[in-house]
Amino acid sequence: YLADEIARRGIVVCTTIQALVGKINYYNENGCATSSEQKEYDILRTYEDTVLRAIELTRSYIKYTIGSDAGWRISPFGAIVTGMKMMCDTGMGNIEAIHAVTGRPSDFMEISDTVGYLKPGAQADFLILDEDPEENILAFAGKKRVFLKGKEVSIRVY
């Protein structure tokens, strides 16, 4: 089985499932103008359910990160929060979801000495949120203060 081989090799799987949701939401809001769009919509809905079920079944032994295709077409900047929520809906805990967008990707890319963690010698990229994301993963979608390399920066919402 593919999932067993992925786990055996220690491959980290990066989900961008929020891109599916973006396209599904587009069709929900604007409708399907053609039969081919309706067919795509139906396939995306089935695929979304299948992907989420597969993640739910394999999450205990496969390492997942949560990535983003943000900034193009139907996947806006900030869409990663949707991906985090979807992963939490499969049973991933909020702390694990946070690690899946911070420490785990930096570990996988072997750059965790400078990014992905708050520790001496690291860049000190972090957020200050109005809510506790351990209690509410959607806190990342709310108001925040952003710090890059230890200095607060202004952000634009797209």
C-alpha cells in the first residue's frame, strides 16, 4: 500500500487541500456555467471527501505538513488557515496543526536552525494573535501582529 510505503520511508506529505475548497466555494458562489464546470465541481466534491478521509485514516502514522498554493487564482493569501481547520476536522489537534505549518516543514527542509521555531539564534518570525489558537485554530484568521526577524511589520490583507 502506498500509505505504508510513505510512512516506511519517512516521507512528509504536504497538503494543499484548501485549494480544493477555494474552487468548490467559487462554484458555490458563482454557479457552474457549463456542463464541464458542473462535472469538475462534482469531481472536486468527491475528491475533497476522499482526500479528507484518507488523511483521517493515515494521520496517525504519516507526517503531514500544511502548505498553501496562495496567491494565484482561487487560493488567496491567508487560505492556509482553511487548510489548518480542515486538518483539525480530520482529528489533528490544534497544536499539531500549528507545528505542521511551522516546525515540521522547517525540519523537513533542514532549515530549522533558523526558521520554524522560536529559539536562540533563529530569525524570530512570529505572530501575536487576539485569541488562543490552541482553543480556536481560526484565531489565525483574526487580527494579528506580525514580526519578521524580531521586528514588527505591517501587513496587507489580500
